[in-house]
Amino acid sequence: MLTYEVQLDIDIIRYNEALTKRESGLNDACEEALLAKFPPAEPMLLNRPSVVIDSGYRIILWYLPGALTWSLQRDMFMATVGMGNLLQNSITAGKMSTGRTTKWRTSTSNFHAAREPGLIPGCINISPCWFQQGHENPLDGFRPEVSATLKGDNSLSSIIDMQCPALLSSAALRVMHPQLYRASMSTHVGLGHWAAAQGQDQMYQSLQHWASVYSGASIVCNRHSPNHRDPKCPPEGFDILTCIGSYDHAVMNLTNLGIDLVYNPGVMVSYSGRLVRHGVRVGEGDRIVWAWFMRDSVHNYAGTPRTDFAKYNLADFAIYHLAKYNQADFVRYRTHSCQ
């Protein structure tokens, strides 16, 4: 698949340094200050396969509309329907947590009823091995565990139902960030050995059938997503979002980059949720998102070194610009390129 290259006048290393450790993206005053310090590009709308890079050729974003086949979309839909009880139990009545950030991710006010019979709105996290919220420091005696969503009787069947989309997320990361892919594979194998040695049978079995190199996946159905960040995503990492459904139209807003993405069913988008502030405007209809995420705390526990930022191949970038200049010549001299 040919991609369209977009280079922005931003240094994402310096941008990351300007963010607080738990930057949520929900504080408009903080975001305005960041926009003043790092002005976004002229507004642009992307609707074709694209890669967005910073001033140092570090990759910020992969955008792949139409990446999901109909069979994969069907697998995702059927698997999501099978998670109905978990999704239903995930929604909370309260709007505020006891901390500083809102619990908007599971607040009932942010969900709408499904049109499709059997589809239940909600938001759950599924992981074969992670740290619970606030329990991420091994020095405090905490150890990784299976997510609560995989502690029921049907946990293994849920993982198996996710295997085809999980393999796609792994294959995509292998192209997008080979170094992170290898690090994630090493982490997965290391955790499997640890779980076996510790007698963590459920974790070991879950890891055996977990087909993604990612730490876990968020399954989200029919939720309104305001502009926000995902502070636990490593800045050099790539979350992968895949979206399906029957909604009329949608646009993903990347407010700090000045970029909007056409967000039709079957799309795949990948970026660091910490670096890219994002939200979605969506029309009526059902929308299901599977967001594959990485947890540096899990990599750290396995002793896996952090990776560098992925860089765009300068040779590819030069070829693209040469082709663009040649196309301009064809227009200027009213000639035609070879087919």
C-alpha cells in the first residue's frame, strides 16, 4: 500500500519533554499553552494512507483507511457481541473520580444505545499480563496479573475470538516499528517463562493464546470520545486503533497536530496516545473500537530495554519528493507520465 508522507515542523522529543508525566489532555488551559509553544500545522484533512513525521524524521502517525477486510470486521463484531456482559458491567454512574481526572471513559453519560441487536455499549480492558491501576511499582511488592476481564469462566474463549485481529496488530507493528516489535516479542516470551516458574497457570495459559505483541486491548462500543491523551502510552510507542461499525460518518481530530482524519469503518490509526491529543466526532450508528496498547511497566518488569523512536526511511522520503516534483513538471509541460 502506497502512503502519502506529511512532514511537520515539530520536534516530538522536545514536545514530550514539555508534557507532565500524567498529561490527560482534558485541561484546556494546559493544551492552549502547549499550542502556543508548539504551533500546529495549517489545518489539513487526510483521507488516504499516510505517514506523518516530525522535523527529525521520527514517525508520529500511521493512517491506513480501509485496512480491515470484511472478514476481520466480522470477527471483531462477533467477538465484541460475545463480550456483552463485560461491557455492560463496565459502565459507571458517576462522572468524577476521587482524583483529578474525570472517569469519562466509563461514565454512562458518554455512551449511547446500540442499534444492532445483541451489541452492548461499554469499555473494557483485556490483558493477559499487566499491572492494576496504581500498582505499577515492583519495588512496592506489586506483581503483574491477569486483567479482571480474563478471570471469568469464558476468558480463554474471549482471547481465542480475538486472535485474527490480534495477529493483524502484531503484523502492523512489525512494519511500523520493528525495534518495538522485537522488544515486545522478547517481553511476551519472558513473561511466559516467569508465569510458568511462579505457578501462575491462568496467566501462562492466557499468554500462550494471546496472539498480539501488545500488552492488551481496550474494547470500546458506542462511546463519545472527547479530546484527550493516553498518558500511559510510551512516547516512542504506537497504540493501534481499529474501528468498525455502521455509523454514518466520523472524523478523528488530532488537535495538537492540526490534522483531521476521515475515520470510516475499517480504518487503522497508530500513534503514541501520550504525544497525540485525539478525539472523535461521529454521526449516528454503532461504532466499535479495538485499541491495542503497550505498557512500559510490563516491559520494565520483564527487563526489556526501552526502544528509540521509529524513524522514516530518508531514501523513501527523497523518492517521494522526487516523484512529486516530476508530477509538477508533467502538469507544467502538459505531458503524461508512463502508465
